[in-house]
Amino acid sequence: MFTVAVVPLLTIVCSGVVSAVVTYKLNSSKQEQVFMRSKLEELFISVHDFCTTLRTYGCRYLPVMKQKISYNDALDMEIESGKESWQRDAFRKSTMLVTIYFTDLQPAMDELFCVRSDMNAVLQEHKERYKAGDTDGTPFIEPLMKQIAKLELVEQHFDALVKKQAEKIG
């Protein structure tokens, strides 16, 4: 008689424990999914802010190259735009999110860094020539425009990879 009462009682207790464990796993999995998705959204926005800042930075010197404004005017615009803290933070935040949460996106981030380096090389060479007295920046317009176009392609590639990450997360 004792076993008749114990077996149903054990069944109820075990099913309750199993139910609690399954519920816990499902909730923690859902919370992790929501958390990772929010980090991916932050990454998406940060990368776009970074690319916008980089594009703006490059385009700011096109009028100098075309001899429509002075280099000092462009520097004044640069100083004024540098007051926006989100512009500086976009690069750091993008790097941090990739390093901590999305390491498989590091090659795409490296592509962005390469474009930034190549663009800076064009701008640096133009700056050196300008300081030496050669204010005709026409030879630098095409290389700079190529880097800006490349940035657009790299940004689109990054977007596609982020979309794949979102699909993995669910």
C-alpha cells in the first residue's frame, strides 16, 4: 500500500523537477538570444556610425583638393565635427563588440581598418604636398574617391555578415 502511494507521488515530483529544469533552460536560452541580438544591433549601429564618420572625414578634404577651400578651413571643420563624442566612440564600440561577442566578424572589421588606413595614406600624402606648397590636389581626388567607394562595399559586406549572425542567433 505504501508503494502504491509513493510511485504516483514520485512521478509528480519528478515531472515537476523536469518541468522546472526545462522551463529554466528555455528562459535562459531566450534571455541569451535577446542579449546577443541587442549586442548585434549595437554593433550594426556602431559600424555604420564609424563608416559615416570615415566617409565624412574623407569628403571634407575634397574641396581642399579642388582648391575651393583652404586646408585650414577643412581643419576647422574637422575640429568642429570632433566635438561629437559619438563619432569617436563608434570606432571603439565596434571594435569592443567584435572582440568580445562576435569574433568571427573580425576579418570584416579588419577590412574596415584597411580602408581607413588606405584613405589616411591618401590624405596624408595630400597634406604633405599641400604643406610643401603644391595646393593642386587634383591627383588625389580619384584615389580618395576609390577609397570612399571601397568603404561602401566593405560596409555592405559587413551588413551581410551581421544579417547572417542575426539568423544564427534567431
